[in-house]
Amino acid sequence: MRKKFYIKKNGYFKKRFDQFKVLEKKEIAVVPKNALIELTNACNHSCIFCFNPEMKRKISYLDIKLYENFLGKCIGEGLEEIGLYSTGEPFMIKNLHKYIGSAKKLGIKRVYITSNGSLASLDKVKKCINAGLDSIKFSINAGSKETYKIVHGYDDWEKVIRNVNNIYKYKVQNKLDLQLLCSFVYTDVTIDEIDNFKNKFSKFFEDMFFSKAGNQAGRTYKRSKTITQKINQNCNITENSEEKKFKPCDMIWDKIHFTAEGYLTACCVDYENDLVYSKYNVNENIFDQFNNKKIKGLRKKHLKNKLDGTMCKNCLYNTSDSFESLSNYKFEKSNFNKKKINSLNSRLKKYN
């Protein structure tokens, strides 16, 4: 079983990943055409493969004026597309459509989001479509009502399917150029549902991709081993099977990542801001910020495959080694969400 596979071998996702791939990687990088902007790190779900439920970082919401300033500066240096998501659920922002509309007015060619779909009612999505939304990818990580609650932590299966169905019908009836996509992170309890899921839901989506639950830069290392134990046994996967074919992570070359607090980070799964390399400076060009000393140093470590002491090593080598934050910025913390943690622990027992 491969870690990641697509419903269409030469479909949208495969072409998309190839489109933005930077082939010639150097310490100094050009400003990417694509950015992932974290409108919020808040999420209404508690997925069993995700670190969000355990996150100590304070919940934040990106100020729209700062967002517009950042976009304007990036567009002037080559930015063309943005994804409005990262560690949280974009529909947790009540005025999501305003962020989409602002981006379009400023000149962004393509705006896309990823959502678990439970809050994506047709009324909300209509506002986003009218504002210029180009694409929605639904993150649906189970193939039945029963396993959905185990994985997502909430009994929203029927709500999500209803939302997807309503949006699809609205798109077809109005002949809209709205792209609908889907992703499915599989675990031991859902891997056998993939074929049925494809047969039942592929009509709604232009393309789908399926990926095995990972360790999210080492933060969910123990959990990921627990929930993919049977898959790993069947695949005969060894701890360092990726070491011989190491490749630097594309993330630090092909995308700009902007956090809800207004910082630049190296990764879309930087839940605790450990890979932040700069606070966004409204008076400095993007190229210089995207190539400051911290991020150039990280690129150098990737190019030389000397990642000891970095969070990146845990992600690329599937380890849980200790690491140091990339910078010394201090961020506000909050207490664990006890309800989510208790739910997470309860569901983990089902895997054993």
C-alpha cells in the first residue's frame, strides 16, 4: 500500500503538485506563486490523526487589514494563488467570504480552501462563490457514519454528505465553474472503506487523493503508529525506509505560509509556530523576508540532509526526536481543550 495515491493517475492533484514543484532548489528562493494563509488555527473537529486537539497555541484570527496588506505586497512580487487554510477550519471565520472577495479584488487569480465540510452549508458557500471562490477541497476521512465519528470525533457524517450534495447540485444547476475536490486520510479502521467511498462519492469531485495518517512533524508520532499499525505491518514498513531516498521538503520553496498571528512559517502543519522564521514586516519586501537568515539556514540543512535538531527531521524520517524552534518569538499559550483530549483518548482505545 502506497502512502499517497490518487483516484486519477494523471488527474488534477498529480498535475497540481507537479505545477508548483521547484526543481532547482537553492538557499535563496524566488517568491512563490502560491501561498497558504491561515485565517485561524481554530477547528470544530478533533480528528484522531491531527495535532490540533492537543495544540497549546492560543486561538487566533487573522486581521483582515493585515491580510490585505500582505496580499498586496505579495501580488506585487509574483503571488497568483492562495489557499485559505492551514492548521484550522476556514469556516470558523464568520466572514470568510470577505477574505475571498478582498483577494479577488486585489488581483489573486485563484482562491481555494480545504474544509471538513460540517460548517460548509450551502448558504455560507454561496456567499463564498459570489465573492470569487474557485475551489473547495473537502477533507472527509471515513467512509461510514460509524467510522467518521471515531476519526473526526463528531457525529457530522450526514451533515457533511448533505452539504456536499447540496453544493454539487447548486453547482450543476447554475453551471458554475466551481471546482470540488476531496481528500481522505486513512487509518486502520478506514482503509477498507476506500473503494466503497470512491464508488459512492467520486461523482461529486473532479479528483480525490488518499494518504496514510502521518506523524505531523513528529507531534503525533505515537498516535500515528497506533492508528496505522495494521497498515504498516501489511506493508512491511521499516522506521528509516525513507532515508535512502531523501529529498528536501518542497514546502520551503514552493509556498509562502502566513500564520493567523501575522508571521511567516516554513510549514502548513506548524501547529505551535516552531518553524516561524519572521514576523511579517509591512515595510520590507517579501523576497527579503522569504530569504532571511533563518529560512536560508533551514534550506541549507535540507539541501545537505543535515536535519538533526530540526522539526523537519521528524516529518521526513518519521521520528520523534527533540528539536529547537527556528526562532525565539514568544507566542501566547492556552490550556488544552479537555473535552477534545478526553474524546481523543477514548477513540484511541478503539484502535487497540
